[in-house]
Amino acid sequence: MSGKVVIKLGGGLITDKGSMKTINTEAVRSVAKYVAEITDLGFAVLLVHGAGSYGHILAKKWSIASGSRRSILESQREAVSRIRKDMIELNSIVIGCLEEQGLQCESLPPSNWAMGTGKEFSGNLTIFENEKGVIPVTFGDVVDTNDGTEFGILSGDDIMLRLSNEMVGVGHAIFLIGDAPGIMDRPPHQDGAILLETWGPNDSVNSEHYEEIDVTGGIRLKMERASEISRNVQNVWIIDGRQPSRLLELLTRGQTIGTRIMPS
Ligand code: IPE
């Protein structure tokens, strides 16, 4: 089996989003185990992870996503360097779990190679063309901007889009989330929520966005980006990262429990 697989570990899967810098090491470990299995099968994995409580809380507190504000600029700059440091720490833990499985990784922090936010960010993606067997690992981060805002937040979902669409040979783009088996017809905690086996932008769902926590776009951004990816990549799925065996099932059988994402 061959081909590139781009995987995003959502911040809500690998951390407790509501409380500062709380990592869910078990979740990362169990995903890492399956990443090792699919690598053994011959797939080349590219990994993106979110920030969760290592990024959103301080970014929200200091309005980092909307760029520099003169009245609080010094505190914002401190928050920017703090968040970057915290993200490197989270990234090291993720990479540590992958290395425990015998995987070789290369950390690629966006603050070193990307400029600008949203899906049009600039950056040389050829650094992701790694030698065989080395997994490039990147993440949502605070990046510099060149439009006068000084800094902003680049979501891992936008990086997913660009990597999936621009790397040659991507057969799968998979988003692992931490609070549902896939896209549900209503917020997952509501009674009677039903898993949608497929979703495209023409299908309406009642999704919630926790703006008080999330400075990027929550599940909506993921769904939009996933759908854009599905115009170019055959297999785009949003699945439950708490059940990582589904990753293996999807890659070996072409199907699993989760939501297959369609273009509009
Ligand atoms: C957000 O990245 C980055 C920061 C807040 C620093 P993501 O949008 O990829 O993160 P999650 O998956 O929502 O946590």
C-alpha cells in the first residue's frame, strides 16, 4: 500500500480545550500506535496537530487572531512568544509519543516557515517532502503577517488544506476529532444526535462553535476545509480520534465509522 496520508489531530482530541495546557497523553499515544501501523503498511504520513488549550486560551485572552492592537501591544507580544513556546512544548510531546512507536519525525513549526493566516498563507511547502520514513509534523501556530497586523493565528485546518492539495500523491486527508464519531446532524452532546455517513456543503447541519474558547473556526472550519480538499483528494474523512483503529480500517478497507466528506 502506498500514497500520502495527511492526518490532523484536533486540539480537542489531544488536549482538554477548557483548561490551560492539559494534554491527553493517552489519546496521543493511541493515535501514534496506529500511525506506526499505517506507516508499516507503506503509507507516507504527514501530521498536523491543533493547539487546544496550549494555544486558544492565551490567544483568546490577548486577541491574537485579530492582530496587533496598540493599547495592549506589549502584552500581546509576550503572549505571542508564550504561545509559540507552549506549542513547541505540545509538539515535542506529540513527537515523543510517535518516537515511542519507533517512528522518525521532523518538527516543522509554522512560525519558522509560514507567513500570513487563512488558506492563502505563504510558505515553502517543499520542506514537507521528506525522505522516506520520516514523518513531518506541523501544527496550528501564531505566525507573522505582512499586512500590518504583525501576527495572527494560522489554523492547522488551513495547513491541512494546502498540504493535501499541493503535495503530490495524497490519497487520504483525515481529521481526527475528540468529541464525536464524525459530523453529527446536531451538536454531539444533544440527545438523538445522528452520525452522518457523508457530508457536503449542500447538506445542512446544526453545528455549534464555542467562540468563548476557540479562536479559529471550530468544527465549521474543519468541514469547509475538508470539503475543499475533497475536490482534489479522493478520500477525505472526519473520524473519531478516540477510536484510532478506525484510521487503520479506513486505510485498509476504504470504509469505517465516521463521515466521508464530499465536494460541493
Ligand atoms: C490553532 O490551531 C492555533 C493556535 C490557537 C495557536 P488549530 O485551529 O489547528 O487548533 P485546534 O485544532 O482548533 O485546537
